[in-house]
Amino acid sequence: KLVLVTDINNDRFPKGITREQLIEENYLMCNFALQDVGKFIRGLFPRFHQFELEIDDCMKIVPYLIGQDNYTFLPKDMADTYIREEKLRELSLIDFDTPIISSYMVYKDSKKELVEKLIT
């Protein structure tokens, strides 16, 4: 799942953000390897929208969020680390939802028990 995040001290939109409000803010674009996710995010913004920053790796974008009033979508499991550390906060989405990111794992039958232990 994707979540919209910003710096913990950015107190704008405490009750959530609409799509129209988001496109007026400083959104930093992380080019996700998953084409559908990038397509979804670009579809939120007007055609030919110029993002403040475009970066190819979500891990590299976090320093541009901390201490600044910028916004971006991150995978929930990645964002949760920074949210727990009280560096970022998640914003509720009011009039739109993010796509679900499906993950798959390929493994040998002989490793089934080990894999089940790892993911449960």
C-alpha cells in the first residue's frame, strides 16, 4: 500500500488532503519501478506538470521531506519506519485512494516451511 507523507512538523491538512489540494503543494515525484504506480501518481496531476523534484529511488527522497513542507507517496512499510521515529507523518486521503501494490515470492517447495515462518 502507498501512503502520502510529509514532515512530522508540517501541520497543514490535519484532517486529510484532497486531490485538488495535493496538486497545489510541493509534491516530490519518486519514479516507482512499478509502472502502474507511477502512472497513477502522474494521473493525479495536470498533464505536463513539473514536479519540484523527480528521483528514481524512494530511499533517496526522504531527506527532501524531513524539515520541509514537501509531500510524496511512499510504500507503507518504508514510511512506517520514519513515522515511528516521528520524522514523517501520514496524511489521510479524502477524495481518492491509492492502488494496492501486490508482492509475490517465488520459492522451491522444499523451502515452503521456512518461507511461511518468514512472512507470518
